[in-house]
Amino acid sequence: MSAPLLHRRAGEVVANRPLGAYRQLSVVLPALATPARPGQFVITPPARADQVLPRTWWVAGERTEPGFGTTLELVVPDPPGGSGALPAPGDELLLTGPVGRGFGLPTTPVTAVVATQGAAGAAGRWLCERLRTVGCAVHLVSCADEPEQHVDLVLARRSADGVILTEPAGAEAALTSLTERVHPSVLYAVGPLSLSRTVAEVAAGTGAVSQVSGVDIGADGLCGHGLCGACDLPLHESAGSGSTVRPCAEGPVLRGGLVDWEAAQ
Ligand code: FES
């Protein structure tokens, strides 16, 4: 497959503020021609000169104002060395994106479940807000190892009709119980592949459709440009023997039922 042609642009960081266990960066760019969508990400240069691979960050919000430009909200883990590893207000930030296929919204109001984990919680919350703008009832399942790692619960509770908190190991049980109670038509996963697999399997068990993130945005070892193959996932036989998908270039949002999750392990 050929990698998509991606253009890098310069933005200005106008804010870098704490958000619980995370940092929220606001970056102003020339106005985007097409609005950003939940499920898209940006690619930024590595944190240090001795690193080769770039960083990938979920887009957690976007606002475009005529004559001013586009402000992207990016929520990222607080880096181990302190926020100094992140750009400060006034810094230029070279970034590529927003990249990729975002989550699709239902054309009619339905009940939806959004599952998310870690820093992806901000993108998940943005997805909840978008689902509610099209009339959906939305239930958010937020997964985190530690209580403080749930992203901005005050805003999350305003963005969804119900919020369930769980540890990652409890995601399957929480999702199964929730789907039995609210009978969603669609389940979404914004987070690591382990969560995407769980959501896809729970959805398949209930006859609902699922849309899941197919690449661990924010993880180390990703090129994000469709070049290295590190993110390739196998598809079910029905897609053709040996078929794979390269989510950073062809997603990152995928139909959960298309991926052969057993073979992906
Ligand atoms: S991360 Fe390199 S091809 Fe997807």
C-alpha cells in the first residue's frame, strides 16, 4: 500500500495547562478547510533530538473562528520529566493533521455507548458531545488504572447521560452489564487496542455495530504515517485471505466487526 501524502504545518501553542493527570494543549493553526472530528489525531515531532519516531496525540476538540484560525485541543499524558517535555505557550509546534478517519455519527437518534481509557478520555468526551448534538442518548464508560486518571469527570458527566468508571480489567463486565440495561445500537471505543477488542466483542455479542480505534495513539514505536507497518491488523477471512488493514493510514477508526481480534494477539 502507498502511504498517504500528509502535510506538516506550524501552529502556535497558546495554552498548556494541567488537566488532572494530563496536560491540555491549545494550538492555533491557519483555519482548517474541513472541521476536525473525534477519532482523528495529530503527529508531532519527537520530544528529544535523539529520538526518531514522532509522537501521536488524540484531538480532543476543535474550534474554528473566521479571521482567527482553528484552535485544536490536545490532551496528553503529563510526561515523566515534567511538562517541560511539552511545548509552552508561545512556542511553535510543527504538526501533521488532524489525520485520519474520525468516528461516524448515526443519521438518526439512537442509544450509544462510548468506552474510553486514559488520555483518550478527552477525545471520548468530545465524541459524546457530538453524539448528543444529533439527538443520541449517550453512556460513557471511562477506564483508568487509578481514579485520578479519568479525564475531567465534571465535564464528562455533563457530556453524557450516564458515566461508569471502571479499571481496564473491569471494562468487559461493565460494558456487558450496561448493554443489557440500555440496549445500544452502536458502541464506540476510543483508546488502546485492548479496549477496542473488548468493545468489538461485546457489540458482536449483542448484535450492535461498533466503531473502534485501531491504533494505540500515544504509544511509543509508531510512525503514524503508514510507513512502518507496526500498526497493521488482520481482517476476517471474508475480507480476503491474509487481508490486513493499516489503521494509522486507513483509520484510525475501524468497524470493530471487520478485525480478526483473535489473530491480532
Ligand atoms: S504506525 Fe507505522 S504504519 Fe501505522
